[in-house]
Amino acid sequence: MYVDMHCHSVSSDDSRATVEQYLKWIQVLRKRGQQVDAIVLTEHRKFDAEHDYSALSSQYGVVVLKGSELDTRYGHFLVYGANQRLQRSFDFTDTKLDSVALMQEAKECGAIAIPAHPGRFGIGFCEYVDKGPDFSDVGIVELLNGGSRRGENERAEELVGKKSFLGTGGSDAHFVSAIGTCLTEFPQNIRNEQELVEALLAKEFRAVRLEETNHH
């Protein structure tokens, strides 16, 4: 199963794409023989508890999951399985969250938080990994980010190699045609946020580019 683990809809302040536009574009990709089975909406500094995408999801045959991209003192973190307990524990709008506390609390309540675009110059996790606090809870980072500039995914790759981290892939799409450019390949079927967290914890996944899903 191929999942785009990182994208932003109009619910994020800097994106112009609606969820339906993304799902329509995925149909175009499928006609080209490429495979995108699910997307995770990781809106900036929020979790859209009230948004229900199940009708769109079944209409277009794409699993639509929800996560968050949060700002911490040590770069941006992607949160999967953001349940009510986690939402109560942290102010998602806070741009100076403690990422170590976020990872620990996520782990305890059945969610997971991982560094987003770690190779991003100036704000990525690479800048902090050796000079921040104890990051022993980090085992997974975003390895392939579709929005990265030259050199940034390479820095992430170096980090993953050096620290033996596992890596995910996500498009970081803010506009329609960017959806699905980078994905995470899972061996199992994922239908909801909880199954996504379980699949990440099972550690059997890899980051891929869209071209690698081609069936033609």
C-alpha cells in the first residue's frame, strides 16, 4: 500500500488545494499506471477533528487520514494518531513545543511523532540532532520530502544512514499536482489512523518516489 504521509489542504494557511482536488488528481496518476492508495492530511499546527472525509474517500477510492504538522523548538514534527489525549496534552498552535515531551506523550497514548523534512536548511532536525536534548526516542524521520530543495533529502539520507533511522516519504503538497510525489510503501492494508501508527511501529516500510509505483 502506498501512502502519501505529508500533505496540506486549504485547512492549512499556506495551501490552496482542496482534499477533493487531490483525490481527483490521484485518479489522473492512476490512469498513468501510478499508485497512490492513501493520503495523510498533516495540517499546520492543528488537528481537524471535525472534518469528515469518509464520503470523498469512498467516492474516489482513496483512504484519507488525518495527522498534524507541529512546530517545535527542534524543527517540525509530523504526528500520526493524534487522539484526544494528545490534543489535550499540547497546544497544537504553540510554535515552540517541546519535541521530546511530544514524542514521549505520543508514544504513551498510542500516537507517534517524527521529525519532518529533517534535512531542511535552518529548521530541519539535522540542525539539532547532535546539539539538542536527548533524542533517543527518534527512530523514524521523514526521508523523502517532495517539497525539499536540492541537497535537503540528501542530508536526510545521510542522517538516516548515520543514525540507522527508518525513513518515511511524503509529498508535502501545498498544491494539487504535487500530491503523491513521495510516498511510504507498507506491506499491509491501512484503513485508519490507528492502523497507520501500528504499521509505523511494525517498522516494515520504505520511502519511495511516485515513479517507483509505476505498473506500466
